[in-house]
Amino acid sequence: MCAFALVLSLPGDSLAGPAFSFFHRLGLNETVWAFAFGATGSLRVAALYINGRSPRTPYARMLGAFLGFLGWGEVGVLVQQGTAAAFGVAAPDAAIYGLLAAMELRSLYRASYDARYVAH
């Protein structure tokens, strides 16, 4: 997530292509997306660091995984909608974002398991 935020924060409009047209329909510019992904990614890194020092903090990991699921899922849907509207085809990279969202669900499941069985 931090790397995605870094790419979005580089000079130029990374979301200028027609496949990203639905990002702009939400009224959010590249700066907002970069901040949201950067903040979420940074908080997740901090939560993982804290969790490594004290395994009684799975709730922060759960929140991070849930926000990651929402973020990657939204990016996948918006890329798919933009690509379909602009080119009339399915977006191959939407599958990658969908896979990232699925992995976030797996992380959420694992953190919830830790919350139930480890944090008592």
C-alpha cells in the first residue's frame, strides 16, 4: 500500500488514463488516494511492528486488513469499470487487485483467529 501511495505521489497524474476515469467520478484526486493508501499502509506497518513486540494486539491488524480489503477492492472495481467504459473489455489488472483484496481477507481471518485464541 505504501508503494502504491508512492507511485501516486510522484509528479504527473498517474490516474490520467481512460482506465482510471472512474477514480475521478468519485470526486477524489490523486493526492487523496495517495494519502489514503499511504496512511493505511503506514498504520499497518506500525501495527505489525507493535504486534511483533506484543502479540496481544491483533485488533490493529484486523482493522488494517479490513481497510486494505476495502482499498484494493475499490481500486479493482474502479479499474474494471473504467476499462470497460473506455475500451469495452475486461481489465486484466482488476484481477490482480481482486487477488490483493482476497489476500487482505485472508489476513483479516488470520488476525481474527489470533484475537480469539491468542489474545486471552
